[in-house]
Amino acid sequence: MQRVGSAILEQGMGNEKASKVSQDGGDRQPDGDRKTVFLVVIMLVIDLLAFTMILPLLPTLLDYYGEHDESGLYDWLVDKVADFRDLLGAPDTRKFNSVLFGGLVGSLFSLLQFLASPVIGALSDVYGRKPMMLLSMVGVAISYGVWALSSNFLIFVLARVIGGISKGNVSLSTAIVTDVSTPKTRGRGMAMIGVAFSVGFTVGPMIGAAFTRMSTGAEGFYIAPALFALTLAVIDILVIFVAFKETLPAERRSKSLGSGVSGALDYINPVSLFRFSAVQQVSVKDKVMMARLGLIYFLYLFLYSGLEFTLTFLTHMRYHYTSMQQGKMFCFIGIIMALVQGGYVRRVKAGNEKRTALMGLILVIPSFVIIGIGVSPSIFYVGLALYSFSSATVVPCITTMISSYGSTEQKGTMIGIFRSLGALARALGPFVACGVYWIAGPMPCYTIGAALLFFPLLLLHHTKM
């Protein structure tokens, strides 16, 4: 959830202003910094509209490639998904096969983000945020261009691989907000990043649904949405190039590529990743705190993403929801998140982030239980409302908390590793939850998830900030 500034000279002076504001205890953010955060939100919304547009299109795309793929990759993956489905005892239906297949493609994307985020963040510490943001968005635009040319499934997967490797703009957006904010205003910026995500994930799928309705599955139907996504990416590149001002001046950057990247390569080792081994120039106490917050973030998203993925199974089997009804359900979640983040989270005072995140973690536990045992759609929506409040509060607040750690020269590296932990959670969580769902049933799945959420809750509760 994430970033027109003042002139470059004014940005250099902006750090002195921010320091003075922080020392005086004020909470007013300079106009140039507010404009930068607003621009970040605009950039993210444009990007997320293109990114989320593919979600409702995915079943139609998979059906299309199932009939037209000549590369052999689609059939091979179908066999692997069938083996996984049979292992779990899930029904052999077209809808559920599509969900499992889509989950596999989504996990591939998350795994690539897990690998790329620390490196992109580290490079931004050396070369600045703007060059890396431009490079990231150019890669995203190329991925949409390859998608427009994806006459077979292999080319489509290649497009997703390029997009996954390039998708560093979210962690960069978080680093930019950290650059231009003070401890007292940082939470507002993180909340606005959350608003951008809520808007993107609410409106983007609607655009994709419109393309789905217009398509007949005829050959080349994917070209129009791909070109639309490419157009949005090009607009984003132009906005960054013309309007965005660098927020990390040369004197505040890492002095060499080695100091920024060599440690970030520790993401290959999961143990090093969770220890934030790549982040140097911090005290042992701060390193322990970063590792603790990273673990809380990972555990929460691991369990959260599992429920998010299995909702499609639950609503279809228990309430017989159509795809349109499921779309309305996710729209309901997105609207509540946007209202909570825009109206409540952005007003959370500095130092109260932990309390707000704890509230979100407390409420998500009964939400899992209510969703699991819900006997009617109305009760189910009560659980969704609690779930949405948690979605809107936990991640922005924990992100705000961890952004206060690490030296200025390594903020990008630190936030990149933090985001990669989330990507790893989103890659693994859905398939673990799916396994429990089909082996034990929905009620045990969500009850176990609710029980396990006490671990991040207790970890955060006992964390001394």
C-alpha cells in the first residue's frame, strides 16, 4: 500500500525542515512532501489499475490457452495441478481447476517479487529512487507488451516473469514516503499507499470484468486489455519522468554498489532474509526489532493470503456465488479498506501504530471464525467487514513501524527485504491454506487460521517499541 515535489534544491533543504519539525514535536508536513506523497498515490493507482485488471480475465485467458497453446507448457502444468488436486481430494471441476491454476501463476509472480524486491531496493539506495522507479515501470510496460504478443501460454508466462522481476515500484514507493516524511507524518503516507491499493484493487478488476464481457474467447481477444495495460504503464512512466522529483539526494545515498547490493543477495538464504542480514550500519537492538517486525508481517500475510485465496471456494460451494457476486464481495472489501485507510489510519498519531495494528490483529481472529462458520450471507459479510478492517490497518501500521529503522543509506534495502517477506508469504500461504481447506474442510481451515493468528498478535503485543 504507497508516492509534485518542490525543486531539487528545495528537496535538499527539505531534510533540514523535516528534522526541525521532528525536533519541535510538530506534525505538519511540508507542502512539497505532501505533493510527493500525493504523486506517489497517483502513480500507484495507475499501476495497480493495470496490474489488477488481469484478475477477472485470468479464467478466460486460461481457457483460451488451454485450446490454443502449442508450446506444451499449459498441458504440463495442467497435469501438475491435477496431481495436486487429487492429492488434496478437491473436486475435479472447471471452476476450481481454474482457481488452482490461477493460484499457481500468482505464486510464481510472488516468488519473483520475493527475489527481486531487495535488489531493486538496494539499487535505489545507490542510484536514487527515480531511476529505479523508471527502470521498474519500463520492465512492467515491457511485460504488458509481451502479453499483447502472447499467442501461446509460454509467451504469457514469460510476460508474467518479466512483470514479477520488474515489480519493485511498491517497495520503492514505501521508501519514497519514508524519504520525505517525518516520524509524525510517516503513518499518513503509509495509509495513503494503502488507499492506493484499495482503489486499485476495487476499480481494476471492474475494468478487467468489462473486457471479459466484451471478449468472446476468439483468437487474439487478450490483445485489447494488454494494450490498455501497456497504455497505463506508459502514462505512469511519463508521470514519473516529468513530475517526480528525486527524494534521495546524492549525499544521502550508499557510496558504492557493493555496499548496497552485496548484503541484499542474502535474500537467497531464507534465514538471512528473516534476520535482515543485508541491512548494515544498525545496532544489534534495531536489527532484532526489524527481524521481529518482519516475522510478524510474514506470519500475518501468510495466514491472511490463505483465507483470501480460499474465499472463492467457500462462497461458491456454500452460498453458490457467481463470479459477479464474488466480484461484488471483493468490491465490498476494497471500499471498506479505502474508507478505513483514508479516514482512520491516516489520522493515527505517531507512536500509536502498534496499538492500531494490535486492534486489527485482534479483529481478524473472530473474522476468520465468523467466515468459517457463517450460516448465511449476512453473517458472512459481518466477518468480511472485520476482515477488511484488519486488511486496512495491520500492514500500513507495521510498515510505518519498521520504516523508522535502518540508516538513510539503506532504507531501500530494508524496505525491499520487508516487502519480499510479504511476497514469500503470499506465494506460500494460498497453497498451504488450500491443502488444509480440502483435506479438513472450511470450518477447520479458518478455525486453525484464527488460532495461528494469536502468534503474530502475541509477538506484536510483547514487542517493546
